[in-house]
Amino acid sequence: MAAYLNPAEQFAFITDVSVIRKYTGMGIASTLMKMCLRRVEQSRIREVRLEVSQENQPAVLLYQKYGFTITENIDKVLRMRLLIGPAGI
């Protein structure tokens, strides 16, 4: 997983979540997501953003499982966000 945190702007951006194919379905991506979101919360950041191909349904479902919602669909790329804190998780 790769992400950057921007405390000054109060958002984080997840750039990549990758699991080698033979290890998919073992909860690795969920563990990585939990660890990332914990770090974001510790940093007092209020919003997490990401982009994912709409064709990557396993990833879209993972993000939705953690509360991400689709904010835009541009050329089959979904922009998603998660609000953290009083208005979010």
C-alpha cells in the first residue's frame, strides 16, 4: 500500500493497494487498509481520497466496505473519498 498524508490540507490520498495474485483472498488488502486508516486517524486527518478503475470491482468493493463513496466517474476512473471524524467514521 502506498499513501501520502497532507496534514496542512487535512486529507490523505491512497495511491496504490496491491497484493500478489496468489495471496489474494487472504485478508491482506483489508489489513493494509485498516493500518492505513489507523495512521490517518492518528494524524487527525479528516478525509481520505483515492482513484480506482471502475472495472476493478474487487478494489471498489473493498473501498466501499471501509466506507468510501464514489464522488466522480471520469472516463471509467472512479474518484472515491472517506470522511473521518464527526461526519464520517
